[in-house]
Amino acid sequence: MLEEHSISSLALRGTRRVWVRRSVGDETRRCCIFLDGELYLERVKASEVIDGSCFPSITCVYLSYGDATERHIDFTCNLDFSDFLISELLPSVEDLAGPHLETFLCGLSLSGLAAAYTVLSKPGRFSGALCQSPSAWWRDEWLAENCGSMGESRLWISVGTEEVQENVAHGPSDLFQKVSQIESCRRLADALRNGGSRVAFNVFEGGHDPACWATELPSGLRWLLSQA
């Protein structure tokens, strides 16, 4: 059962809602933190997908993105947001659901970019990241260009065969995507491998679509959990 809580944040200057589903009888004490909590719960139906996929019991935490403007600020390789996850969210999760031996970040689209950036820029603080159709095109593929100077991790990078749009503006903060999602994700996966990270690159049939992310979610989580 999902429990709703609010977390006060100095880093984000406000509060964020989280929904927590506690693990039951999981000896390894694994936790998955889903950024874009509303999208994962309401559109991907992640809680139902995980419950129906015969996973070992894991704690699942779904973090609210706040509003559309905050989402664009927080998820674009923002060090303040990464600091919030480590210094404020993780202690709150431990208070709510107990300590965990492994904690993973999960994100989609912009939050997939944020998940990858955080596990790489804060090495050792998270065990890996699930990045579904991450916005690797951001700022002319900045993360792929700079990940070599960051730490190593294990990452599931996925993208759809139909994610081929180029020269697209994304509101409300006018983020501009010059290159396609599929090509930028492919280059990010290559750059991460070259930097020493363990990477699974999955190309699925479909587009930038919650139904596609729901279908591949069990495979991505199983791969992450099997890499320990």
C-alpha cells in the first residue's frame, strides 16, 4: 500500500510529496526511488507493474516533481537537486522505510537525464540508475560529453524506435532539442561504456510513450537488481 508523506527541503526551498511502498521480507533491503513520481504512478502505472511482475520485495519511493517549471529546473543536471536527493531525501526515506543496502534512481525523459547525472556526479551514493528515454539531447548532449570526468555506475538506458524527432522546443522553459532522442541516447550509452560504467542499452518498439515504458520497466529493474 502506498503511503503519502511530505518532505521539507532547504535545497529546493519548499516541500515535496513522496509516496512510499515499503518492502516486505526483503533481506537485501533494496530501494528504488522514482523521479517524476506522478508520471510513474498515474501514467506508467509503475506500482501495479511492479506488483504484478514477481519481483523480490523492494521499497519503492515515488517523488513528486512539483510543477512543470520546477521539473525543467530540477531535472536538467542540477547539482542542487542531486544534493537534495542525497542530503534530504535519502535520510527521510530511511526514517520512513528503514535503511537499505542498495538504492537505485529511476527516471523517464528529463528525469531519466537527472537520474543518470546524479549517479555519475555523486559516485558511490546510489547503486545505479534506470533511465527510460532520457533527454540525452539536453544542451547539445552535455552529459555524454562530460560523463568521462565523472564517476562510474551501472545504468539501464532505453529509447524507442520512433523517437526520431529533431529541432523540437519543449515548454515551459523553452528547452530546445536539436538531435533525436534515439541518436543522443545511443551516444550517451557509448560514452558511459567508454567511461567504465556497466550499461544495458535497450531499444524498444515505439515512441516517447508511458505504455512503452511500462512494458520495459520489469526488464530494466531486473537487470539493475541482477548486477549486484
